[in-house]
Amino acid sequence: MKKIAIPVNNGLLAQHFGHCQNFAVYTVDNKEIKSEETLIPPVHEPGAYPHFLADKGISVVICGGMGHRARQHFNMQNIEVITGATGQLPQDLINLFLENKLETGTNPCDH
């Protein structure tokens, strides 16, 4: 089993990871969604989100944009980061990910 988190604003993928309202979290097994939950993130401070998500058992984050330093913090927590996803419904992104059809573009926060 694996837990995947997607940062969300107004029901869609948040393009800037650090500014999300919540995380849609999916527990998946054998390319099937087993459960879904919503997590409210802690106050946004450097390194807070990676620790928070690691404590919740997250192993993958799918996002639009994320800065280099944040990606380093996630790497230290052994959380895979997939950047460059586009603003879609979290459920659609998970299904594309599970079908190996998730397309990603440029990371808008890669500066």
C-alpha cells in the first residue's frame, strides 16, 4: 500500500504547493484506490509540510509547482515528488497516475 498526497485549492490541484488549502490523500494498492481523506496542512514554514506528510505515511506527492528547497526536504523524508501536473481534479490525477498516464510539464516554481 502507498499513500499519495495532492495539494488542493478550491477542489483542484494547487499550482503552488506551499499555498494549498488542504491535501487530498489517497491510499492505493495494486493500482486501486482503497481510501481517500482530506488533511489540513500545518502553518507553512520551511520543512513543515514534508515532516507533516511523512508523519501521515505519505510516500508520493503529485503537484503543480514546488521549489528546489522544498523538494530537498521531501527527499530527506523519502517522499517522491512529481511536479508539473496541471490543475485538474485530484481524483483524475490519481487515476492517471495509477494508469501510468499522468502527463507533467514544467515546474512553475523551479527558480
